[in-house]
Amino acid sequence: MAARGPGSRAGNSRFAQFKLVLLGESAVGKSSLVLRFVKDQFDDYRESTIGAAFLTQTISLDDSTTVKFEIWDTAGQERYKSLAPMYYRNANCAVVVYDITQASSLDKAKAWVKELQRQANENIIIALAGNKLDLVTEQPDKRAIPAADAEAYAREAGLLFFETSAKTSENVKELFTAIAKKLPLDQAGPRNPRSGPRAGVDLRPEAPGTQGAGACSC
Amino acid sequence: MGSSPTASRSSSNNCIRQPNASGQASQADDHGNTTMTVGEDQMSAEEVEAPQEGMGAVKATVEDRDDDGYRPPLPPRPNLSKTPERPTTPGGLNTSHRRPSLLSKPTTAVSSIDIQTLSFPDGSRGTFSTPASRSVSESAALDTPGSMTPKGKHSQNGSEGDDTTSLMSYAPTMKGTGDLASLLNDDINAQSPAWRLLSSKADTVNPFEAIDYENTSLLNFENEFNEIAPVDSKGGNEEELLTQFKAKYKHYLCLSSAGKPIYSRHGDQNLINGYIGIIQTLISFYEGSKDPLHGFTAGGTRFVIFIAGPLYFVAISRLGESDAQLRSQLEALYMQILSTLTLPTLTHLFSNRPNTDLRRPLEGTETLLSSLADTFTKGSPSALLSALECLKLRKSQRYVINNTLLKARTEKLLYGLIVAGGRLVSVVRPKRHSLHPSDLQLIFNMLFEAGGVKAGGGENWIPLCLPGFNNRGYLYMYVSFLSAYDDGQDGEERPSTPGSSAREDEIAVLLISAEKESFYELKQMRDDVVSQLEKNGSMDIIKAAVRQGRPSTADIVPGTQLRHFLYKSRANVQYTMPSFNPYFNGLLPQRRLMNLYNNLHAQIHAKHSHLKVLHSVSRDSVSLAWSTPLFEFYCVAGPNASRASIAHGANKVIQWVKREEERVFIIGGAVF
Ligand SMILES: Nc1nc2c(ncn2[C@@H]2O[C@H](COP(=O)(O)OP(=O)(O)O)[C@@H](O)[C@H]2O)c(=O)[nH]1
Ligand SMILES: [Mg+2]
């Protein structure tokens, strides 16, 4: 990208930047998962996302590999539906979230998966996250969607699958790490210490075929 | 008359723009049929209950000369819907030709000599006589600025002002002619020796300080914002919830003309359904006739109705606001709904299906409506005056900030703003487009009052309709926050403990575009702007100004008896005020202060009042309102403050504003 200068490989370290989008019905916990992942915080009374929020988080996969996520947290409301393609169009990965205590939210998630598989980047990596796991740990009868059912669906559709809790942070880090591991790191570009938050991935369609490390300058 | 005839619906004086001295002002040398009626009036016992405690014990009424021409401008808010009582949008248009040339005379001095005569900056002074023909009886039941009494004519002709306001008079104690210097004359405050003794002892009693045990009007206000639990059909908690519901001072309801509930500030659907039905029946009944229902009073509660196409809005208030004030609050809620949906979408939804349930399309924006509603209930100078507040900066400093924005501007930018805690730091805009205060009110509410955007902790890309700009389509707003207490290099890294930093400390960069795909371009611009502001020292200046907060009244006028004031510059549609600290800190003191301002404002703006100066004495405060073509000014002092000291303080403040005009206001803003 234009914003990135020539990089220098520091030792053997690899640096990759990926675009991730969160989708799912409103109030299933998308923003909460992001906030847990990015800031390690949780808010019992959070207000609905307005529009979409853009956040970044960098994780180390191992001593030599760093992955930076550029995350689009979208609002799940119907009226924003037409804007969704803008956010998933160049995404390298997506987390589709449902609420394990709300049966209808999985249907919505399945619809998103379908749309992604049809419209998004061909090699997009999709993870299905059944959130609010803490609720059923306390009261098992609150569960509306058996883990086995969702897992079977995920396997069939070729998705990563986790049951998560943004509240207790159970499986949150694991979810994002699993995605990072599945991303094509080999194409990852050299680390550029100056890139920082300035690096931007263009929102416009990329040339077909480019994917992986967020269209690096390498 | 605006500088931007093509910009949008109303490019009148309710926009941020170059103060355009378009109408060559006939220098107001108005003397004339001015009257002043001054008297003493002891607050009657019945008034204790009403929030407008003892308003207007002493009134100076100055009538303008040409009765047909001049009317105090109404709150400049886009007039999207049928408001028959406002045929011209906004009222200020009518008066513009009379406005003195604003650019050429921004600093009309109010000299120390002027203090003695309290002449208006527009040059008018007037002679004031006390016509003996005005009898006390005429005014007997009129002192109800907050419209707490039934006013039949509201529903008859939609007049929102009280025709009789300007006729208010009290037993005159002053004979013959005088001028406003008499405001300074303490003799008319002639009081019993005992009262004087008491006063002199407590010269510095602050407003509302003497706890008035008889005044129970705001007794439960602290609970106003506690949520009412949902109705539990099995638990049978409905009665208890209804008690809570009825204890609220303020309700806002929105329903469709078909009677579907859309929004209620308090109570869940099960609780409010009955009321919705009654209200729908009432409104529809009058709708059918040619005589729509504008409002009614039940006990001490005022109901005001605002109809916008398929939507009915109802404000139910025990806080004593005027109908006009309540209606403008309802209009703001309507604007918020338009901002979410756009007008064509709203119209389409209802023309397709009159029975539409609008809650679904509005999902997730209830918090925006509620934070707007709560802002009104808490009392907001900005909403009351329909004006914006700016962060006080040196002119040269603001110039640097403006230029930094202009230099970093990308092609896709429509409006660029830097806002610190709801106060405007800098605006850049295209020459042809203005920014409407009502639009900015919605944006500021979203960013600084509601928590949703801030709590996201990142950068934001928000589609929204700005109805004042164009109610038919969406714009896209890039937002990122910086904290005034964070000296880190980048906004993204700011430590964000949700709710820890008050809204006052938040600095936001807003970049608005008509292009929905321009996020990265605007993000880049934001990064450039922020790093440039950091480099040239502006960021530190902004943060320091935010941290410093507003000056206190005593900082502005050392030793003054004034405890708070509002000054609105009409030309700039901006206001300035001192800190609420130390006298009005907290929910209740602030609400009482705002009650007072609401009342002054309502009287000054009452339709046929022609009121220019209003001096009001009540048991727990003394206040002054002063309206000229250039400004509106409201101030308050403790109950024992003499009239002279108030007038003196008022003049000092106005001198201060003149001196600081280019610091406290953004004059014109930067255009490209
Ligand atoms: N118990 C529990 N509540 C959660 C969890 N994640 C989110 N929530 C709550 O669910 C509500 C909606 O969450 P939010 O993140 O705004 O959902 P979004 O609309 O999908 O972004 C909020 O009140 C959260 O506090 C979770 O893992 N456990
Ligand atoms: Mg969200």
C-alpha cells in the first residue's frame, strides 16, 4: 500500500496484517468480543454500536511471527445491511457471532456465512463464534443451541468454531489466534516498524487474486 | 440573506457562517413607545409550587417601536414540519433588516457611562414612562411564564406566546418618566428595615442557597433518571412501577398516527400501552377537525404535542418549560429519527404500511433518543438557546488549527470539525455549505452524551442523515477520540477505561463526507491532522484549554455578584457561559438554574412580549434577561444582590464578551 514504506526484515521476524470483519445479529456480543480482544475489558451495559467501529490489535503467534488485525466491528441492525459489503469486501477473515441463548441468532449467523461465501473474498477464513458461554455455565437450561449442532454446521460449512464468553474471556484469545494461524502467513510481508496504525488497507476492491497479507508492498 | 443560498433549506441566521451584514441595517435609534412598569410584588403562596418561583416580581418592559416588524427571533431550528405558529422560518429573518451592521460594529462599546443608562449596543436607549393606565388587575393571573396554567388559545390559534406578557405590570412604585438607569437605582428596592437588616447580613447568599422547605417542586428530581424495571406480568409489580412512572418530571413519547408505540423515555411497552392509546385517541380526534391539539394542562403537568407527518410526539413536563421550548425538544427528537432513517425512508415506510412498527428500523438508536431527552430534562443551555458553545482559544491559535485542517483536507471532505467535550474547537466547510446547529446538536449528542460510539474504543464510521443539511440522504462521519489527559502520541493508544473520563475531557476529530467509501482517506487525513497539530503545538493548546475548563463568573468579573450567565451571540448562533462550578454543581442545582433560564427565555421570547430587559426577583435568586438585536443575555445572582450590582455585573460581562469575542466565538470558521 502507498502508506507503507520499504520495510526491513528485523532478524527472522515475520509481520502480517489482516483485515477482519465481525458480523451477526445485534446484541449477540460482537462489540464485546472485540473489546475483550483489543482492550481486555468488558462492559455489562454497553450501548449498541452506531455505524461501524474500526480497531486494531496485534498478537504474537510465536517468537518470530506477529499478526496485526484490522478489525471492523459492524452494527447488526437491518438498516445497515446495505453497508455490510463495504466491510467484508476485502476482508481476509470474518467472525460470525451468534448468542447461544438465542435460537434465532444462529439462523442469522448462517445467513451471514452464506453471504460471505457468495460475495466476499474467495479465500476468506470464517470463524463461527457462539457467544455468552458464561450464561449457560451458570444456568444450563438457558442454552438454546447445543454446541454439537453448531459444531456440525461449522464443520459442514468449513468454518472454525468456538463457544466464547466476552464476559469471562473464555476462548476469546483462542478464537483470534486460531484465525491468525489459519491465515496464509507465508505471504506475510516484512515487518515495517514505521507502519504502525497508519497502514491502511484500501476499502476498494482489490485486483482479483490478491489476498493474504493485506496486499503488502512486498 | 445567508451566504449560502444553495446550501440547504434554510440558510438563514441559524447557521455557522460569516456574519453577513446583508441587510443594511437601519441603525436602531428607536426611542418610542417604550414602557416600563416597575413594582414590588411579594411572591404569593400559590406560586411556591410552580417552578417559576416568583418570577418577575419586578419587570421592566421595553416595547419596540414598530410593532409589526420586530419580534424576538424564535429558536432557530429547521422547520421541517407543520408548525403553523411559525410561518416564517426562522423568526429572525424578519428582523434581519433591522440588525445593525454586524461586521462593522462588532465591538460597540458599553462604556462606564453607558452603564449608568444601560443603553443597548444597537444604540437605542429609549425613554421610559410608566403609563398609569395599566392596572394591577390586568396582570393578576398572568405571571405564568412556564405555561403551567391552561391556555385555551394554544389549541385555538396555536399562538405559543402569551399575548399578555408584555402587559404585565405591577403596582407602580415609580412615577413619571425615567430610563433604565432606574434599574440601577436601589431606592426602588425599598424594603422594610428588617428585610434590609437581613439582606445586609447575608449579602452574599447564593442563588438557591437558602433551602426552601416549602418548595417541593424538585424533591424527587434526583431519581428522574433511574430506570423503571420492566413489567413482570406474574410478579404483579405494575402498581409500583406506575408510581415510579408518575413520579417522573418529564416524559417523552413518540407514536405513529396509527397508534403504534415508537419510543418512550420511561417504562416498557406494557406500562405505557394504555397511555399511548389515550393519547392517540385524543390527538386523532383533534386532527380530524381543522383544529389540531397543541397542548393541554392537567394539574401541574403540561402536555405538548408535535405532529410530524405520520409521527406524533408528546412531551409531558412538570418542569415548567414553555410550550415553545417543549416543542423544540420534540422537534429535536424528530430530527434524531430522521437522522437515522432519512425523510424519504420514513415517508415510504408509512405510505406502504400505515401500521408500520417503527421500533425495528430504529433499533439501536433508542439510546440516542434517550440521551437527547435526558439532556433536555437535565437542562441544556445549548438546547435552550439553539446555539453552540466554542472552546475558548486565542484567535491566532484557532487560525493555526483551522489551517492545519485545511492543509490536510482531502478531496472527499465535506465538513471537518474538532470538538472538545461538546465545545467546538474548529470547523472547516465548503464555502457553499453551512452547518446547522440542530445537526451539530445531534452529532454532539451521539458522541458526547450517548455512550455507544465512545465505548467502542476505536475509530468510527457512521452513516447518518443531517436533516438540516439534507434530510433526504446519508452522509458518512469519521470519528476518533483523543483524551485531554492523555499525552500519548496516538488516539488509538489512549487508555480507555469506559466512563472514567467525563465527556468534557474528550476531544473528537470529526470528518464528514458524502462518500461512503472514503473511510481510509479520511482516516489518513485525521492522522495527518493529529500529527500536525501535535507538531505545531496546537494539540497541547487544545488539551490545556480543555483541562482548564470554563472560567468562573468571578474570574471574568472579579468581585461580581453574578453567579452564572448565558450570553448568546445571535449573529454567530453561539453562546458562551462560565463554569457551573462552584454554585451550580450537580443535577439539582443545575436544573434549578436552568428552570430560571427557561423562564427568562420564555418571557423574552413570548410572541408579543417585545420584552428587552427583564429583571426578576424571587425568594432565592435575582436574575436578569437582556435581549438586543446582537445578543441574548441571561444572568443570575443571589437573592440579596442589588439591582445595581446585577446591572453592573451584566455590563461587565458584556464588555468581557466584546473584548473576547474572537476567542469565545468562532467567527465565520474556515472555508474552502
Ligand atoms: N453474559 C454475557 N453477556 C454478554 C457477553 N457478550 C456480550 N454480552 C452482553 O450482551 C449485550 C450486547 O453486547 P454487544 O457487544 O453490544 O453486542 P453487539 O450488538 O453484537 O455488538 C451487552 O449488554 C453485553 O454486555 C457474554 O459473553 N456474556
Ligand atoms: Mg456492537
